[in-house]
Amino acid sequence: MTLECPTTTPLAVNHGICLECEGEHVDPSYYHAIIGSLMYLTALRPNIMFATCLCARYHVNPNTIHLTAAKLILCYLLHAPNLGIWYSNDQKFDLVAYNDSDYADCKINNKSISGGCQFLGERCDW
């Protein structure tokens, strides 16, 4: 399978990923390994947070569409290696955090989705 790698975003705006997506089921352990690696990377690459969390919602019963989306995130990381957060040793950092919740706005299961940002010094981590 050949993937066209976007170099500007980790996932397209109209990605089409949903719970009822048609596709062949894939090995969940392989999908879990990819998602786990991506979750680890979100500490230094907050630009993949939304796409990674979107893919993580479908870890119970993944299919080829979900796997393709996870591979597109990996492809994005491969083609955008210089983006990320770098911390300097010689600066003083104060941590300030903000959180926002939208209370039952998820269209799939009416659960709350929360988001936030953290400022470490002058740098913002979404």
C-alpha cells in the first residue's frame, strides 16, 4: 500500500475516520504498538496530539482505515523532523496550565472532550 505523505499536517481536515468505517480488520497488537509509540512522541511533538488521540479512540477494533491514518501520522513525522519542542538548560521555566471542556460534545458517545495548553516558560504545549 502506497501512502501520499502530507508534509504540512499530520492528518487531513476531512479525514473520514469514524466508528462505522468500512474496512478489513487489522491485527490490534500491531495497531496498539503504533498508537503507543505516537502517544509517547506527543510529549515533544504536540502537533500530532489531535490526530493521535483520534486514532487511539478506535484501538479496540481497528480496521485498515484506522491503520492508514496512523501510518500517515508516522509519515508526517518522517517528513517534518525539525518540528517539535526543544528545552534549553540555561532558562528558568515556570509552568502555567489552562484547561477547557466542552461537556458531552463528542458526537459518537456524548462524552466530554477536554483540551488545554501548558506554558513552560514562554513556550506553549497544547
